[in-house]
Amino acid sequence: MNFANPNVLWGLSLLLIPILVHLLRLRRFRKTEFTNVRMLQQLVLESNKSSTLKKWLLLFTRLGLLAALVLAFAQPFQSNPDATTPREILIYLDNSFSMQAPGQSGSLLETTVQELVQTLPGTTRVGLITNSNRYAVQQFEELKETLLSLDFSSETLDANGLSIRAASAFSETPGYAKEFWMLSDFEDFNFADLDTTDLGKISAVGLTESFPPNRSLDTAFIAAQRSDYLELQVEISDLGDVSNSALSLYNRDTLIAKSAPVMDDQGKGIAVFSLPANEAIEGSIRLTDNGLTYDNNLYFTLSSPPLIRVYGIGEGPWEYLTRLYPESEFQFSYDALAAVDYSRLPEQHLVILNEVKTFPEALIRELSEFHTGGGNVVIIPAVQPDVDSYNTLLRTLGGPRITGSNPGSIQITEIRQGHPLYRNVFEGAVESFDFPSTLASLQLERQGNIAIGYQNSASFLSTFGELALFTSALNPENSNFVQSPLIVPTFYNLAKQSLPFPDLYFTLGEPGELALDFSLPEDRIFRLESDSYGFIPRQENLARKTRLSFRDEPLQDGHYRLIAEDQNRGVLSFNYARKEGRKQPGDLEFPEYIQRYTALDSLLSEYQNSTRIKALWKWFVIFALLFALTELILQKTIR
């Protein structure tokens, strides 16, 4: 038996007081003269015996009463050997989207929080780690509000990241036993990467008691583009047996279309929506299921694309480019070298240098500034170019040096379908293709990123960042490439990539970049704002455009207004990465050094049992009352 207030036991010394009173108290009897009657003498003897017995009984009851009161105030208790050791508990609570799976009272996350709040004493020292935050060890009463307001996070935390956060989470107060509780579904969690140094006793609860069938909106993209409409293709995936229901397409809050997905045997499906071309849509695709909710909405934005400004310099020919750049998408113009208007260069997105023999120094300077400011340049060499002039220009643009020429005819046979120019252009391998050829071409010091190559693997068209370099003139006397179908996607995409069409949406937590067709003064910035959240993205102001970069922000999915100088410059959409709930949880395997529990209530029950203290002071209060009652009875019954 232990005592919470052992100093009170000194009060037992007070037991000497009633002992002294009872033992030292001498009661005197007066002598009364009576006649010599034997009966009266016997009565006196019996009265003295009864009085002595009463005194001893009262002594024992008062000693018991006083001892019981002293012991009650000393608060005796019984406990396990470790129950009195102070503890610090560090809890890792997984708040990823997979914790949206239903539990006993709400989601798994809500159920777990409620069990912790209702069970752990407020005086327990507890620290908390979630996928997005870390909270220092403190009284659990102070942590309850944080737990109750905990929301789901798009971030995930692997074993290595958890080790880093847990390394310094415990306090440095000596004398505390450490416990580390991990509460998660442990999806794709590698315990081998967990550093258990200084984590104390480790316990884990696999929160996988239920995982309902789930349908996820995975991605959306423009599958086909016609003059008057677009085909928006949506890909979905099912986990488990999900009833097939139509997807809803909204423009803001207005329902504009529905489409039922076509599913295959692997749980993958496709739905297609037809949308009007050149119409701005602030869209969202929605579905309803009984599984996770974070992947039930897919936000996207369709905006009217700006006209791309293309400026040609040189003697040409220009007829084929005029046909390739329609006025509905491009502002295309060209001038001979002698008539170049240098003031127009800063406004362009793409400059095409078409068979210029020699580049004046003034043009080289202007092109260098244009390229440095983010402009794209395409060089189509002349049949007999001034190599020194070309090398000077190429050096300023970050291109290769020309080392010689190939005068013989050679076929163009290699098409790099993985090159950004031809991504999503070809449905399969190029076969039965009438390959074009050239009569004369240039040799380069380095090949760069080859888009089209000759049969000898030399480059016909290579890209060097924002510079595209042909190695042959394209006039009909030197090449029949202009008659090849390949010329259409080549020059079309060269222009389109000078101002890329905005992505339908960006993915939270993944790097993304957006090129805007305007720039701001140096003291002005772009902001992105939703109805409840705003942030300033990373931005790079160039002469003709602005690049915005995203990764760490925003933190919430949805539509965001692009604000600059108090004006709305457009809308961008962001979606959560579809990483959670991609597979049914299986039978989790834990290392031997981790104590596994099938449910949180089992861990909490064991913790309560190990820290439970059986208080005995109430029994001693009862004993004190019994002794007091006994004394009262003795006083009333024994004379």
C-alpha cells in the first residue's frame, strides 16, 4: 500500500493522547458508610468492573477513529509498480485523406479523436504529430481543442519524415517514461525507415477496420479539339464494388452536362463531355459515393486562349507559314531583313529567322534581349549562310556552334515522338511514312534535344531551351520538307509552346508553372485568392510575360482568382493529388519491437490499467464513521 500524502502519517503520533488520558486518568471513589450489608458491597464491585471495561472499549474505538482519519487524509492507494512513474506520450495521428473512411462515429479520424478526448486524463502530458503539423508535449487538456479542430490534409508522411518530426518532439524533462503511439492506416508505410532512437515504448494501431468501395475522379484533359467544340475526357477508377452512376459537369454552380463512364474489368473508366470551343468555363466534375470524399470533385478551368504573336524575319519562303498560322489563333507577320522593325520584337512570343544569310550586329543584340526576356526563336538557315555570323548569334542564344556542312542528299527518317513538340501527336509508331529529304545541311558541334533526325542520326531539328534550330534550308530547291505532313505539327507546336495553353488544373504538392501573356511593374505582384484562402505564388517577371510557379501552395483545392493591381486576370484550378485510398488495406505486418493493437480502445484500456490507482481513503473514512458510531453505542449502553 502506498500513500499520496505520506507526511500526514505523522498524525498517528496523536494516538498517544487518548492512551495517556485513559491510562493516567484516576477516578476517585468516596467512601459511604453503610450498614454491613453484603448485597451493597457486591453492587459496588460490579459497578467498578463495568466502568473499567467501558474505559478500555472507549480507548480502542477512539484510537481506531483517530487512526482511520489520519490514514484517510494520507490517501492510501494500491497500483502497479510503474503506475506512479510520470509519462510523456507522443501521438502520431494520420490525418491524410484515407482517414475519411467511415468509422464508428463519423470518419476514422473523427472516431479516433473522440476516443482520445474521452479517455485520456487532462493531466496527461501528450505531444501530437500530424501529416502537416507538430505540437509540443503539453497537458492533454490544452491539446483537446487542437484535436477537435483537426482537419484532413493532402500531405502524406512516410517513415523517414515521421522520424525527423519525432526526433525532438519529447521534452527534455528528466524522469519521464516515453511512449510513442502511431495511429494510422499505414498505407505504403515502410517501417524499416523508421528511426526508433529515443522513442521509448512504441505502440501502433492499424486503423483499417473498414474501407468502403470508393470511386475516384483521377484526371481530366482535352482529348480532341475541333473548330467549334472540345472533347473533355475524364478518367476514373474504382476500388471495390461501386455502383455505376453518371458524372455531373458544372460551370460554377450550374449543371451543364452529365455523362455515365464506361468501365473496364480493371476498375478503370472513361467519361467524355463535349464543350463549346473558345468559351470560358470555371468547371468542376462531381460524383457521389460512400467512400472517400476528397476525390469526388475535380476542378478545371477553360479560358479563351490569347492570340500568339509570331514575327518572321528573312527572305522566306513564307507562304507555307501563312497557311499554318490561322488568324483565329495567331497574329503572324513577317518582314525582309532590310525592313525589320526592331520596336516590334519585344511584343512577340516567337521570332522565326527564315533563311537569313548574315545577321547584323544590331539584330543580334535585339534577338539576345528578346531571348533573355523569355522569347522563343526558330532559326531556319540559308543554303549558304555566313557561318561566323550564325555562330555569333547562336552563342548569344545558348545554341551550338556550326562546324561544317553536308552537301549531299540525305533522308529525314527519325521522328522523336517523345519530344515535347510531338507529345500526343502520334497514336503509335510511325510506319509507311513518305520521309522527306534535304540536299544540303549543316553540321553542329552538339546535337541538343533532337526532335527530327536524319538517317545518319544527325539532327535536322533540335531544341536548346527556347531556341529551335533547323540544320537545313526549307525552300523547295533544297528540301521537300514543306510538302511533308510533318511540317504542320512541327511549326504549329513551335508557336504554341512559345505561350503554352494554360493547364486545365494544377495538382497540389506537385511543381507547376504558368506563363502569362503580360508582365507587371516591378513593385506589383500577382495574388491567387479563393473565397476563404489567398497566397502569393512564386513569380518571375520577364519582358513579355510572367511565369508563375506553384508547389507548396495553395493548401486547399478549388478555383482561385488571379488578382493583379486589384483586377481579376483569370481563374486557376487546383486539385488534390489522387494518392490516398488507391488500394484495399491488407493485413499489416509490424516489426517485433512495435506493440501492435487491433483497435485504439485496446491500447487505451491497457494504458488505463497500467496507470490505474486504486484509492483506499474512502474505506478509512467508512472505518472512522464505524468507530464513531461504536463509541456512541458504548456511551448509551454501558453505564
